[in-house]
Amino acid sequence: MKSNNIRLSPVRKITKLFLLCILAGSTFSACNKFLDTKPEDFVTPENYFNTEADLERALNGVYNRLIDNFGRMYSRGLYSFLAISDDFFYKNITVNNLKVMDFDAGQLDVGKLWEVAYQGIDRANLLLENVDKPKMDEKKRAAIKGQALFLRAYYYFILVDNFGGVPLKLSSTQSPVEVALPRSSVADVYAAILNDMKAAEPLVNDISTYTNNERVTTTTVQAILAKVYLTMAGEPLKDVSKYADALTYVDKVIASGKHSLNPDYSAIFINHSKDINEPKECLWEIGMYGNQQGSTQLAGGIGIENGVESPDDNVGYSNGPVHPSARLFNLYDAADKRRDWSIAPYKYSLVNGVVTKVAYTATQIYDRTAGKWRREYETQTPKNRSYNSTNFPVIRYADVLLMKAEAENAVNGPVAAAYEAINMVRRRGYGKPPATPDATVDLPAGLGKDAFLEALQDERARELSFEGARKHDLIRWGLFLSKMQSLAAEVAATAPSAWKYSGNAAKNTTARNVLLPIPTTETTINHLAEQNKGW
């Protein structure tokens, strides 16, 4: 049995021995010979965490849960089937599936998202409780502690964003029969997130310390803090004072001078497919490795789950499951270069026995697939049909600039700084120099505060399509239900008959879908874990 099949939550616990087998990144099979092991050979807090290398391995175990080789988290779920919104749909799925919002609290992927997040939290808790044990360089110790604090907070951000208030567990599992914890309020969960992230900011290293962008660094913490504050300013807390805090933190990232827009939008994603780290645009990426063959089980499905349709393993197989909504396609101008990069203008097909690139016609909007990550650029061979090593960008500099525009508008109105931030992103999208004003693509002057916000909302949809951002954004803006309902009506009225089902997820969406249900596996054994409304 693999460790990921053993549930770890605030209520149903596991022993220290098993926890540390997981922490080391092992499967349960690696620990199943404990009866043949001498007592002094057990991996416990008493004989582990004694060296800097022990701490680094434990930290790797905390990061590891952001991948989850069963497809939740950033290996697949958080940018695809767990982020269903008005911008995409799944091909040939019509009923009885999470991908069309037809599911209940017993849905496996929902339960696994909860489980994996709490695994990450428990690993972080154990590391933080032992981080002061070894004799080592204090700056290195501080960086490890800062990353663990941030990651614990980030797992809670994923949980509160998807489930609402959740049990706050800030100490490691000590016994399989620990007392059950009730759900904390959304406000209390966010308070814990802010406490950890603020504590992490002065501890983590500058991004220039590393040769890649897969570690949490100062600007990562600052950018995610800005995102947290923007979320708190919206639904459900609606604490508008947090816009000013968001502005403070995006300004820190910008002022650092560490990041900038890649002048070529498509190059961002080609670099990912080629396994090229580019920390100017991408502040923090989840590092994927290999193709799930051999001893390294840290691969993902980016460009497979949401990629260009191709039957050929040499090009890179994908059955093209994720398709754009016509709403998303029509949101782009024809001159916006992001449209035909984010949304594939072609597929690969067998034509007379030869794999051929076939262009979609102008009317084949629903036939198109997501196209940001294209497997034809992957350099790793042989290519696996289900897994690859393409990284996922959690936070890009374009997102920072768009958060700057949104926060600036909320605090000061559509001032010049707000215009410049959004216009830099727009210019790059049209293939123009980001820092050079261009009347042909810049937003029109004189927009009011509400009109500017609407333009910003559309720009985020264009820039961040298929990156798991749209659902989160619509929920915090209080627009998720209305946008899904209007999409259902649009599809029913205008979609070709063969594609009417593309509106099923929108049609099935009700007020309860603003949050995922608390998993049945949790509510069954934790009598204090009240279910979300409507589930």
C-alpha cells in the first residue's frame, strides 16, 4: 500500500513511525519491514532531525505534497478538474462527474485534495517542531524554517479557498487517537495564514540564492501574501481594508527589481515544456521531475491534461480533454497573440497514416483545446502518455502586475500606476514592448473605478487562462454563480448541437458549489466537522 492511500487529517491520525516514512518520501512498502528492525533503527523525532541534511530531506517532504502523484494538487487537479469555471469544459463528459459539477461529498478527488493538504501541513508541523535540533549555520536554518512556515500557510490557503473554514492543526500528530478538532472560522484560518507567511518573509532566501525558482523565496512570499490579502478583501470576508495590504506587498515585489515580464508570452510556456527555469517571469514553480518511471515519482500532467490533441507519442500524446468555452475564446481580440497560444489553433491527426498538424477552421471554436503547454517542445525522451516533467507556475510576474492594478484601483481609483500595470501585461499580450505606451492596445483613458475593475477582470481571464485562477477570482469577486448561470444560457442558445453538453457544468452549478463539500471520510469520523451548506 502506498503512503498516499493512508488518510491523514486532523481527526484520523497515523503513528510517528509511519509519518516519518512518509516524510522521507518513501512508500509504505519501504517501511513494512519494521518488525525486522532493531529499535534503534526506527526513524523517530528522537533519532532524526539531527543534521542539516535531515532538515533538508524533511523540507523536501513538505514540498512533495504540492505535487501528489495521484493527480491532485499541481500535478493535475488544481488547474483542471478542481478548478472548473466558465473558461473551459471537458470533452465528452456529460453526467455523473466532478468535471460537470455532478458529484457529492464522497467524491474521491475532493477527499484526496483534503488529505494531501493535511499531509503537507503535518509534515511542516513536525519539521518546525524539530528545526532547532541540529548544530548548523543559522542562516540556513532560518531559510528552512521560513519555507516550512510558508508552506504550512499555503496548504491552509488551498484548504480555506476550496472548503471554507477548516480545522486548524498547528502541531504534529502524536497519537492515532488524538482529540477531534472542530472547523475554525474562515477569519481564523486566514489569521493563521498571515501569521505564518509574515514570519516567513524575513527568513527565506532571496531568489538569487538558487539556480531555479522551485524554492519559496522572499518575493514568492510577498506575492502570495498580496494574493491572500486580495482574497480576504473579497468574498466571503469582504474586508476591503485588505486592499491596502495587498498593494503594499505587490509594491515590494515590483520594487525588488528581481522580476520582469518575458517579452514573448509563448516563451514562458515553451520554457516550461523544455524544463528551462526562468525566474524573471515565474516567481515560483512547482518542480516536476521525470515521467513517473523509475524511483522518482514526482511527475505531473501539464500539457497532457490540458494540452494539444495528439495521438502520437513522439509529438507527445494528449487526447485533448480540456476545451475552451466560446466565452473565453471571444474574450480575446484576434490581434491578441495570447489567444492562439493559450487556445490551440491546431491538433495532430493521422492523415493517410501520417501524423499531421491540422488547423482548426474559424468556426471550430468548441473543437479547440487548451494550448499553453505543447508537448512537441518537450525534450525528455521517451515521452510518457500520462506524465511529464513540465513545471507549473504558481505565481507569475504578470499576475503580480494585475494584482497591482486591482489593488491600486481599489485603494486610489484608476490612477496612472494602475493603468501602467495592466497596460504592461496587455502590451506584451499583443506582442508589443511592455514598457512602451501604445495607444493601439492600452486601455482607454478616463475609465471609472467600476469600468476599470471590469477591464481588469477580463484581462486576468485572458492572461491566466488554464492556470487555475479563474474560479478563484470569480469566487472572491462574488461572480462565480452568476457567471456560470449566464454561461449555461449562452451555451444553450448559441453552441452547435454537438457541443450543447459543454454547458453542463455551468448548468449544474448552484450556490453550494462556491465551496467543495467537506469529504465524507472526514465527517464520518470527526463529529465536529460540520458539512458545508447544501452538501
